[in-house]
Amino acid sequence: MAVNALISTIGALTLGAAGAVLASNAVVRLVEDRSALAVDQVFLEESVPWASIETDGLSVILSGEAPDEAARFRALSVASTAVDASRLIDNFVIAQVDQTRAPDFSIELLKNDGGLSLIGLIPAEVDRDDLVRDIARTARGAEVSDLLEVADYPVPNGWEDATRFGLAAMQNLDRSKVSITAERVTIIAATDSQEEKARVEEILEGELPAGLELDLSITAPRPVISPYTLRFIIDAQGTAQFDACAAGTEQVRGQLVGAARSAGLTGDVDCVLGLGMPSPRWGRAGASAIAAVSEMGGGGITISDTDVTLESPAGFDEEKFNSIASDLENELPEVFALQAIYVPDPAANDATEQLEFLATLSPEGQVQLRGAVSSEFLKSSVESLALAKFGADRVYNATKVEAGLPDGWPLRVLTAVEALSEVNNGAVIVQGDVIQVRGNTGDTRSRSIISRILADKLDGEGTFKIDVDYKEELDPIASIPTPEECVAQIDAILAQTKITFEPGSSTVDDAGRTTIDRIAEVLKACVNVSVEIAGHTDSQGSEELNARISQSRADAVRTSLVTRRIPPERLTAVGYGEATPIADNGTEEGREANRRIEFTLSANTTDKAEATEAEPATDETGQE
């Protein structure tokens, strides 16, 4: 019995091991099949008909006769988008070509969460080790797969600028593909937000070297908009405008903008493409609502998700308004619900409607709360909300409890304070069932955000007016100084305190480090500006010694700025020695003035500025 049990046990173990081996083999075959299909698919999509694919375990063997070196490296690059580059085995052969013609040098950089791969053909004159080290720095510690090849031909014109720009681009992008040739850099990348996309595009386009072409394709997820809001008004002066506009597709956006143009809208339109559109008939509902406002010649329409509020112009013919509202209700898709609000002549307002709540926000950030509240509890709640939105020690509460306020007053007062937090400075006024928001902003999205807040919170329990102006000087991006303004700011700092060094050395002293701190803050704001750091000395000592001292001190300042996170490619250090004095070297005061560090715009920045100024003006059709 014991022997039989032992035999049974051994048999079971043997069967189990065999099953495990079979399962393991099945997994490997599955991986092989999927890898081959994935590479075959990308070869088909990218037109690489000459390549063949085989698999051996986890390895993917690529073979075939490539027309030339460039085609071979392109095939490797394409395959690495389907499977990890470390699994690729290159068995390609190159067709016989004219060996006197230089090949097309290129580098493909593929960067993702798994690391960075580089594939390409570079000139033999390029220091490959330095290049790989530079590329590795952009990977920030991630694994780097180096599949670069070299060919002994001259370095093509523009190669160094293109390589430098391509590597710098990688530093701003986490998931990207950068293709570099001497004439062109192609970047395909993804960012986490529309704001980050705009920031990266501005940096890359601003730092593009003269003569180098840039193909830029950056994608970003569309924002989720909640509530999904459309607000279109025609004011008392007959000016048509969107306070908020959202669309799920370009087609819907065109539908809404077209209806607004027909209603009298002129100028640029900011209609955000975003996720969350509550109905595929959003465009139809919005266009019908805008047409109703146009028919009245004033008033406004607010759509929050599927709730539609139509407001008449003040004192508009009530019978005609009811007719327009009835027609709109019949035109709206089924899921949309209409609320029509008739606004009487302001002269008919009674005394109750004249009671008001007022909150003001100064440019310095101070908030004052005044006017009527309905209870001590509301008074305390408004103050708490203001403290949360604007900060402690910034709020002065002078509200008073009043009797006989209209229904919905607490909601309108709290909503008004929340809306005020979206402007840089301004005021909100609550009168009757109307909220007015006035002020200035440095964010082009503020009107839309305020509209969403008011539409969502009020939910038809009142109307609102928005008079918020965009001011470029308040915009942290649009107010970035010009290159000339940047250098002027640095000159002003150096006029107050020079960059000084330890006696007889190129080590920046404590006072000099403080000055460099201030200059670094200017350069951080001037994101697209490259500068030359010029070192100068007096005439004491030999010319050779002075040239060496001025260069080492300029280098020291550059190093100090790099440690303060100024990109090194934006900084050039040059030592001029005693060659360009600004004062008499015969006096101590003159020699002190001549020992100096100066900042000027580098040739890179000025060349780009001149190229921009030289571009011919074009009209909207692109004709000169």
C-alpha cells in the first residue's frame, strides 16, 4: 500500500510539472504571437514593407534588406514603439548604395515611464560618450537603451544646434518621441493638462534656433467641465458676448460660434473643448437659445447642464417675451428644461429690492463685506467663507442684519463671495434676485468660471451679470517681460550691487551671491531669454592673465546661476579681460569700475528676435 501511494504521488507530481511546463510554453508562445502581431501592425501603418519578423522566446528578430541606413534606423525606431527596444534583434542588411554620398544622420529619442531609448546614426566626429551622457541626464535616473550607430562622414551643418535643442526639449517632456536631423526636429508628446501643453509649446517655440524647422504635436486631455455651462448675453449697448462657452467637439463648437456670430458676436471667441457634454444635442440647444436672445435684441441665456434660463432685457415687452420663451421651449431637445425670467423696468423696483449686499476685493487683497444679511448666522457664515477664500487678516466684516430680505438671499450672498474669489480685484453686489460681478482678472478663463459658479449655485433662483475685464498685466504668462526688459532689469540690479568675488580669486563672495540670487529670479521669469555673461578686468597685470581671470569669473557666475536652476543652454560665459574698459584705468575708482560682470542678450536670442521682426505681415487668408 505504501509503495502504491508513493507511486501515485510521484505520478501526480510528474503530471503537475508537465502541466506547468505546458502552461509556461503557452505563455511564451502567446507573448511571441502578440509581439510579432504588434510589430507587424506598426510596420504596416508606417510603410515598412521590406522588413520581416520572427520571434524566439521574448526576442523579436528583425530581418530584411533596408534601402539605406536611414531606412534601417527608421524601422528599428518604428518597431520599438510596439515592443521594448531591449527585446529587438537587428538582423537587417543594407542594400548596396553609393558609398560616396553621406547618409542621413538622425537620432530618435523615445521617452516614457520605463526609461529612454535612443536609436540612430550619428557622425563619427561627434563625441558619442558625451552625447549619451547628455541624453542620460534627461532621463533623470531612468534606464537608457543606447542603440546608436556611427558613420565616418562630416558633421552636417545645423547638427549641433538641432541636437542641443532636441535634448533640451526632452527635459520638458515626460512621455515623448523626439526625432532629430540637421534640418528638422519632430516632437510627438503628451502632457497632463492643457495648461502644461501651452507652457511647453511656448518654451519650445521660443527657444527654437534660427534656421531649424520644428514639427510639434503635443496632445493633452481635454478638461472635464462641471457643470457644463453656456452663457450668452447682449448688453444694453447691444454688444454680444459669451460669458461662458463649452463644447464637446469641434462640430458643436462651430455650431455655437456660428449662432453667436449671427446674433452679432465679433472678435475672438473662447469656447472651450471639454469632456462632460450632457447631451449630444448640446449644440442644437445652445444655437436655439442664442437665436432667442438675438430675437429679443438683448438679455441673455444660461445653460447649466440641461437647465436653460432665458432672461429678458429690462423692461422688454412682456407678451413678446412670453411668446419667444414658448417658441424656445418647443425647439429645445427633450432633456432640456427651460425657465423664463422676465426682468421688469428698474424704475418699478420697490424699496425691498434696493437693499443690497456688497463685497469688495482691493488690488492688495483686502476684502470688505458690507450691506444686508438676513441673520447673525449668515453674517458669521459669510465671514468664514471669505476668510477661507482670501486668507486670515484680510477680511473686514461690516454687514448688518436686516429684516424683510427676499427669499434666497443667503444663497445669493454666499455665491457672490465665491464668485469674487475668481478676480484679481473687483466687487460683487447682490440686489433683489440679481448678482453683479465686476472687476479685473489676469486669467482669460475667469468669466467662464464665474458663469459656471453662478449658474450651478443659483440653479435658476436668481439672475446675474458679469462685467469682468481681462488685463494682460495681471496675467502671469502674458506679462512675461521681453528679452530687452529682462536685461534692463538685470542692469538695474547690477547698478545697485555688483557681483563681487573673494580677493584674488574667482569665488563669488557673500554679497555677490545675494546679487546672483536676484538675477536668477529675473531669468526664471524670462523663460525664453539667452544671455551672455561677460567678465571684464582692469589693466593691471598681463593681458593673458586678465583674460584668464575674466573668463574664470564669468564661468563662476554661470555656474552659480545653473545651480539656481537656470538652464545651462541659456547661459554663455565670455572673458574679455582688459579689452573693453568703461573708465580710466589710471585711477582706483576707474579700475574698480572696469572690474565688472555684464549681461547682454546672446546671439541666439537676438537672431530669433530679428527673424520674427523680418517675417512679412499676413492677413487672415495668409496673403502678404
